Amino acid sequence: MPSFAFTDAKVTVNAVDLSSYVRQATLNVQADQLDDTAMGDSFRSRIGGLKDWSVSLEFNSDFAAGAVDATLFPLLGSVVTVTVKATSATTSATNPQYSGPVLVSAYNPIGNSVGDLATNSVTWQGAGALARATS
């Protein structure tokens, strides 16, 4: 896929498509760095350890039935599946879908300043493996 403007991300939370409310989506994936340096080494040596991931999402607020608040508020404290794709096009090698379980540990339904656009931002930690599908 050539360069593109990030304007058509596909985001689902607990199988509910919230893409039309998403303002920002970031998938963070990392692996622990384990120092396995031993006597006689003159430089540090490292290996990869456990992997971890999180997802950060910003939504335009909406309190209507089936919208952001009605979807997210009841999930607090639950483990649900989140899926993210760069575009709404079919999942493929050039548009992979990332999905996995997250713990919905926080949700702030209200928290903006006077005159600001009403938004909700969340960051949820992975609660299991993150999968990458290309078909």
C-alpha cells in the first residue's frame, strides 16, 4: 500500500463498529528487553521477552443508543475484543486487521472544557495475544 491519509480506519469494540466516531487510533505493541549479558562480554546483550500491547482510541462523544457511551459504559471491568484496521477495505496483506482481548479498565464519559468538542479518550491494555490477519 502506498502512502495514504489516515481517514478511514475501521475500529470495533465488542463487535460494535464505532469507526464513524473514531478521531484517533493507536496500536502499541512491544516486547520486554531481557539483559542476558554474561561475564566476558564487552557489550550488553539482550533478548526479547514477553510481548505486550495496548490500544489508545479517541472518540467523538455520543450518548445515543448504540453509540459510544451506550457501547463502552457497560463494558467497564470486562475483557472484550477490539479490532483495528488502517482502512475499512477488505482485510488483506496490504490492509491487515489487528484484533485481541483488552481489559476495559477505564472510561471517562465526560471530561472536556467549555467550548471544546466533546470527546472520550481511552487506553486499554491487552488481556491476551494480539492477532494479525491478512485475509
